[in-house]
Amino acid sequence: MFLGEFEYKIDEKGRVPIPPKFRRDLKDGVVLAAGPEKCIIAYSIPEWNKLADSLTSGTIAASKLRRLNRAFFATAFNIQIDNQGRIALPVPLREYAGIEDELIIAGVNTYLELWNKEQWEAEKSISQEQAWQIIESLERH
């Protein structure tokens, strides 16, 4: 389980450290993809495989499945962690997420999200505001 929020600077080669406590879980590599809220999502290989299986085993129309596969898998990158615990962030994903020199890595249970620092502050505020409303709606059912 990935928990917490970590602030880092990107080096001149576009690399960022993975928080030390997550490195063991990501030792086999990490898959980076564009997240729905203009962030980068990072999955361990086993979690990525589970996600891929769930996306391709549903009862979705073939044309929609092809679109989904293009949108999700064609823009993903399989990345290895270097000996210093860093990953190189691909330029297309950095541009998509608006990440230039500082970023936030947020643990989100089974995956990580990498955010532009300012966008993260805005998203965190909204998420925290709505979280209890969502929890309370779940408790009523």
C-alpha cells in the first residue's frame, strides 16, 4: 500500500527519486501513464498487470476496447529504477502533467500519482473537502 505525500525536484536529466520506502515494491520496475486528472500515474508491474487484465476482460464493445487500449497503453512507459532510486520521467508525460522542476509524489493505495506542485495543492484541497461527503454517502448504503 502506497501512502503519503513527498516533494521532490527533478534533476537536469528529467529524473526524480522514488520515495525510499516504496523502492522495494517497485524493484522490478514501474509503469508510468497519463492519469485522468493531468497527473502521471505509476504502477508496480503486478498492479499494472492486474489493471490491464481488468480493462481487457470486460464486456465492452470491440471498438471501445480498441480506443481504451490506445488511450491507456500506447501512452504508457515501462521504466526501471536506477541504482540511486530514481526514475526518468518521459517528456510526453511531463508535458501532459505540467511537471517542470518540482513535483509531488502521492501514495494512492495501490499506485502513485506524480503531480505538478501547484496542481496537487488544488486537487488535494478539493479531494479533502469532498472525501468525508463521499465516505458518508457510502455508509448510508
